[in-house]
Amino acid sequence: MLKVTGEQESTRRYDEVEGDSMGWGRSDDVREGIHMLLSHHPPSMYGHCLRVTVRGRSVYFCARCSGIYGGLGLGLLFLFLFRITLEPDWLWFLFAIGTGFATVVDWMSQRLTPRKTTNLVRASTGLMSGIALAIVFYLGNLFFMLITLVIMSASIGITSLIEGRRRNAYYESVQDEMEREREEETS
């Protein structure tokens, strides 16, 4: 353990300080790539990850994605193991879309508003979306799969567009302020 002091005194594990989460150097691109594949969060955002410690080393898994993959795996296993019949398929598809929106709403509201969520909410809504994806895959309807993909892509695209516009507006305001300061200095 490493003692961290400051305004708030706390104890942290060595792997939680400044990013060297698995004892890997920055030059090891393959290991860093694997690390980002599992967590896809920089060390400063490990609060969005589930930490699993193996032999004194911590591995971080994205909480939301862990829920999605877990729900997908459990859902498919359950559906295939018990040979469940989902009729009428359009009703199950609508149920899956509605259930899957839990993650979309949680993710978009976290990205676009000051609202912060917890790993329990991330993993739970991810689990719901994973089960919804399992239903869509189990139905085996290519049209339903395409609609699901379009909805997922659109939600990511819309969120990225909004974030990009906000970021551009912020940079423009900073640039305007810097220009005003320069003009005041020269006057």
C-alpha cells in the first residue's frame, strides 16, 4: 500500500496512483492496448471500472461493458439451454429495445448532463442491455439486428455531435477571451 496525503488523507493501492495500473511501462504498447480494451478508461476514470485483483495485480473492467457482456452471455445461455420460444417476435423485439434503452439513457445522461452514475447502475443497466441483445440475437431476424445496430449507432453519433458542438463553443469562447485580453494589453 502507498499512503497518499493532501487535503484528504487516504490509503491507495500502488496500482491506483498515476496510471501504472498493472506495472507496465508506457513503452509496452501491446499490454497497454489490452488494458485499454478491457477498461477503455484512463487511470483517472477508474471509478467507472470494476477492479479484479489477481496475484497482487489489479485488472480493471469497464462496469457497463461487463454488465452488457455478462447479460448477453447469460441471456443466450438461458434462451438456448431451455429452448425458449419467443412469440410473437415483434413484441419481444420491442421489449428488447425498451429494455436496452436503460443503458442508452444512463450513458447519454451521464455524458450530456452533470448527472453522475455509479458502477452498480452502470453494471445493472448494462446487464439489462445484454439480455436485450441476447433476445435480439436469439430471434435471428436480420432486420431486427439492423434496427438495433442503427439505434445504437445513432445514440453514439448524436451524443458525439452534441459533445463536439459544446467543446467547439467552449474553445471559441476561450479564444475570444484570449483575444480580448491581448487587445486590452496592447491598448
